[in-house]
Amino acid sequence: MIKVKTFGEPLQPFRAQRELGELDERVNRFISENNITRVLSVSDSTTVEAGNTCGLIRVLVYEE
């Protein structure tokens, strides 16, 4: 069965690199803890408020 999981992460100025690393760790932990063996797609999209990037949404599509 194909499933979709969405992860969100707020981005703060001058902390984006660390926050992206934390997001990577959360996604990897989810994959590991759920014994996912086949990832079909991973994509990122930013969220914007008043013209400024304020967050990131990562979508994971996987097969269970």
C-alpha cells in the first residue's frame, strides 16, 4: 500500500541549517522506526508569510 507522510518545520533566521538537519533526522527516524524499505518520493516546499520564507514542508511517499 502506498502512503504519504508530511513533516513540517518552522525556519528561523540564521538557524535554517540546523533546522534542516533536525528535519532530516526526524524523517530518517520515521523511516527506521516504521521499517520502511521502499521510499517512492521525497519533496520539499517552503511556506511563505509576508514574502518571507518561514517554514518547510517535507512530503514522504512510501510503500508499506
